[in-house]
Amino acid sequence: MFKEIAVTILGQKYDLSLVICTDKISRHNTLAYPLSKSEGEILLNPAHKGQYSVANLFIHSCAHLAGYRHGKAMDKYENKIAKDVTMG
């Protein structure tokens, strides 16, 4: 599922590192770090996912790496990706 989401949002040639972490590393639910135009890193902390699924947090982080900022356009994009990818 993660690979399908990442490829859909970032493309085949994007080099992405995913770290599933605990509070020892981050108390955030997700963080996205762009390292260059074609590579980045995402940290996901399932202990702080709240009302969101891990897939939704991953979509959110990938959208940030693709250049989206919080707002209506990002929300609409994330909803589309969630329907297309996670629900098939």
C-alpha cells in the first residue's frame, strides 16, 4: 500500500525512505523531510495517529513532499488519492 501511494503521488523515480517510529524519535503523528527534488523521508508514529489511519497520514506526508501546503486544495487532493489508492 505504501509503495502504491508513494508512486501515485511522487512518481516512480522518487527515492523515499519511510520510518515507523515511536515517541523516542518523534511525538508528531507524521513528519515529511524533502532531501532534494527527487528524494525525501517520512516519519510515521502510529501511537499518535488519532482519528487518522496510517494510510491517510502517509498520503498527507507524500502530498507535502509533492509541494502541497495545508488548505482546501490539499484536502481535496488527499481525499482523491485516498479513494483512488486505498479503496481501489
